[in-house]
Amino acid sequence: MQSDGDTVTRRLKTVEGHLRGVIRMVEEDAYCIDVIRQIQAIEAALNKVSSKILEDHLNSCVITAIQGNDKKERERVLKEISEVFEMSTKV
Amino acid sequence: MQSDGDTVTRRLKTVEGHLRGVIRMVEEDAYCIDVIRQIQAIEAALNKVSSKILEDHLNSCVITAIQGNDKKERERVLKEISEVFEMSTKV
Amino acid sequence: MQSDGDTVTRRLKTVEGHLRGVIRMVEEDAYCIDVIRQIQAIEAALNKVSSKILEDHLNSCVITAIQGNDKKERERVLKEISEVFEMSTKV
Amino acid sequence: MQSDGDTVTRRLKTVEGHLRGVIRMVEEDAYCIDVIRQIQAIEAALNKVSSKILEDHLNSCVITAIQGNDKKERERVLKEISEVFEMSTKV
């Protein structure tokens, strides 16, 4: 992580707390639909963290790679972005 | 949760372990794209848990409500399913 | 389609018009990102149509099946809902 | 579209044909769940087209912008990628 790892860590720990709350809900026999809604809220939060990480990545590693002289490295970095984009449409 | 709360709890605890691993990755400066991929894997796992919860819910609460005499309750239960379905297309 | 096929048809025809507009954009060499954004708008519209169809389905076929005496049919109808829900988290 | 507009056009026209087939299904009163499944298949196909467009975009406009001297343009291009990524997690 080239940048802003602290913000990302903090947000992921918030998600972890949220997830522990959901586990408690299930243990205490909460209503199914309420549990599903909380899981969806967690997923929305995770999506935001991923977007933040990608943004940081674009503004550091990707700029460096594309401005560098290593064609293979450039291709690798761009391919990865295509791949996480494609995956993001599936989860 | 009408049924199979144990399976759901167990799976959510696995996700929690996975998430803690991702937080550690970020703290140890792992490569951004690897972190994003792990977050996407967590989301895929959460989707499976939601599907499992919905399936259990359909086979318990929903059947009971629809076979019951309370029209309002029936409508409420069906509306909730529409809502979580609609939300699932957004996260 | 048990109900409200007209609304669904009308919305899908709107999506068709939108899609034809996007094809024209590509043929006229529009900016890539603008094309991606339009495709995402089409997907959001399709998600809404799916939600509408599911809602109608729940309020017709599903009620009938669950109130009926055919256990197999009941299970089939509920299984289908689980399946489209699970798929909705993937597209 | 900097590259491979023909492939994209062809795929979008295939999706258009698929969509017309779904409209026909609705007009002919097809089973709701079958319609939803076809709409989900269309969305999966659209996701693939978006990924293809983004891949072409990264390998043309984005490389040019990042290797160029215009800092504003560079930032704009990277911001757009973050934006479509974030949106892709929502549709």
C-alpha cells in the first residue's frame, strides 16, 4: 500500500466491528432480513474501501509504472486494473 | 434466524478471520491490488452467507406467513424479499 | 408473467432505446468512459426491471404455490427465488 | 473509443438481439423467473463489454495522458477510472 494505509486500516477495523455486531445478531436469533440488510451494509462499506485503495494505487504505483521505461511492468499494472474492475462487477 | 444459525455464525466467523488477515496485510504494506482482491473474496463469501440466510428464511418465516391468515403480515414478508433483492443488485 | 407485463415491456423497450443510443455512441467514436457510464446506467435500469418482475412474481405465483397443496411445487418456487437472489449478487 | 470499436459494437448488437428476445418473452407471457434469468445474462454480457472498453481505454488514452505533461489531464483520467470502478460495485 503506497499511501494512506492508515485511513484504509481504520475503515477496515470499523467494518470488522460491524461484522462482529452481525455475528452477535445471528447468535441472538435476530430476524433473518435484518441480518441480510446488515451484511449488505458491510458490503457497501467494503466497496468504498476498495475504491479508496484503487484511487491511491492509481495515483502512486500506476503513475510510476506508466511513466517508467519497463513496458512489461506497465502492461502488468494495467492488466491488474482491468481484472479488479471485471471482478468488481461480479461481487 | 429461524434455522441453521450455527452454519451462518460459523461462516461469518470465517469471514471475520479473513477480514482480520486483510487488515494485517494493509498494516504490513501489502500490494494494493492484492488487498482489493482479498476484499472482493470477502464480499463473495458474504454474498453466499446472505443467500444461505435468505434460503432458510424462505423455507421458514415466509412459508408460515403466506400460509397464515394475516394479509398484512404476508405483504410485509414479501415486500422485504423484494427489497433485499433490489439492494443485492446494488452492493 | 402473471401481472403487469405491460409495464415491464415498456421499461425494457426504453432500455432497448438506450442501448441503441450506446451502440451509436460507439460507432461515432464517443469517449470510452462515457460509454462505460451509459452501460452502467442501462444495468441499473435492468436491475429495476428485474426487481419489479420479482415483486409481481412474489405476489402471484409464489403466493399461489405456497398456499397450494403441492409440496414439490412449493419447494421449486422457493428454490428459484434463492437462485435469482444469489445470481443477483454476481451480476 | 480509441480502439477496437468494432468488437464492442458487435458485442453490443448481440446484447440488443438478446434484449429483443427478452421483450418478446414478456409479451408472450413467459415465466417470470426465466425472464429475470435472461436479464441477468444480459447484465453479465454488458459487464464483459464494459471491461473490454476499460481495458482498451487503459492501453490508449490512459497511457497517453499519464506519459503526457498535462497534470490536470492526468488527474482527470485517473479520477474517471476510480469513478467507474466505484460505480461498477453498485450496478
